[in-house]
Amino acid sequence: MSTIYRLQFLLIAAAAILAAAFPANAQTTLEAVKQKGVLVAGSSAEYPPFEYVADGKLVGYDVDMAEEITRRMGVKVAWEKIDFKGIVAALTAKRVDVLITALTWTPERAERIAFSDPYFDAGIGAITPRSSTIEKAEDLTGRKVGVQLGSSGERYVRETIGSKVGQLLTYDSITLAINDLKNGRVEAVVNPLPVLRYAVRNDSGFRYTGVWDTRVVGINTRLEDKELLAEINRHLGDLKREGFLAKLETKWFGPNQ
């Protein structure tokens, strides 16, 4: 090999090494978000009072929290409504930057996406008519029970009560399940209690049980987006210490039963 060819070979090899070490698209998601000034957040938009549409506008606990976090990050939040059944896939497919939709931590979900530090304890329980004798999970035996498809409530009923339930009806949104309860089509709806608490806050005909199983919710990023997750955790910690999240709970959930 001549000296010229040897030199060309070495230059090409060096360029390849540099390209591998410093790829053109090495920008992190956090850097991209700050550069464009927008954090795209996925939400089911059907989980009151965490997030729901009122008068054509997305509102709720998660919305207020997200707006405060992004304000502190120096960016705006842009919401994308996603069907709950496909919400995790939407994040992993990079359709959105994060999920801010009161998603409950589970081991299976934690294998696919990252969870922030918990910002709410959404313990599992049930909503029933006030005359109901349902107090604990075992009381669901032989009953018609409603749950949101793919939710922690559905998972809890299937794993804890299983085939002992008289009939398990699944719904695309928790609102539809609660409507069927109010119409007498199911005897109980099982779900994280904060949402159920909100649903009966002004309705004396219904009540909610105590906590059957503690569950925490967090903001979600892709597993590789460690810088973005750290930034979110930093702001969440500040919001907790400053009492901001406590004020949001009072605003959106009202007093305890």
C-alpha cells in the first residue's frame, strides 16, 4: 500500500471513529425540548379530576401541575390526547416527550418506561351506592364490577378477586364506568380513590370505600431520557416542599369523606 493510500485509509478510519463517538443526532430529549421551547405531553384527557375536557379546554390537577413545571423549565406544554390503551406505546414510539396522565406505577410498566418520583398516592378502592354493603375487596365476590380497561383498578380486581367476581365490565374511560354505576348497570367501580372521591364529591347517593391497596402515580419519560427525568424530579421536589401540590389536591379533590 502506497503512502498516499495508507494516509487516505487512516483519515477515513479516523472519521468513522469520530462519527461513532459524536453522532450528529446526539441531542438529548431535554436539550431538544428546551431548544424548541415546547414539551409535548401525552394525556388520556378522560380521567377527572387529573385531566379532562371542560368547555373545550383541557383542565385538571395534572394540567395545573404540568403548566407550573414547564414554566419553571422555561418552556410551554403542548398536550396530545391519546387513547389510554395506547398511551405507553405512544411514549416509546416518540410521539410525545412525556406522559402526564396520572399513570400508576406497576412493575410491567416500569420495564418499558421511566417513572418520576411519585406525586400522588392513588390508592385503590371502590365507589358504590350509599346503601351498598361493599366495604372491602372480598365483598366484590359475586358482584357486577366496572373498571377502566388497562387501568390499575382492572389489574387489582383480576389479581385479587379474579373469577370470584360475578361479572367484570371494562370501559374505555373511567367516566363511562361511573355513568354505568349511576345508571345501576354495575354495583361498584374499582379505581384509584382520588378519581372516585372527585366523582361523588357532590352526590350524597354514592360513597367510596377505604384504601384497599396503595398505588403511586408519576410523570413518565422514556427509559433513556435520564436528563429529562432528573429535571422533572427536581421541579416536583420543589412543588412538594413549597406546598403547591397540597393546594392542588384541595382545589381538585375537595375534602376527605
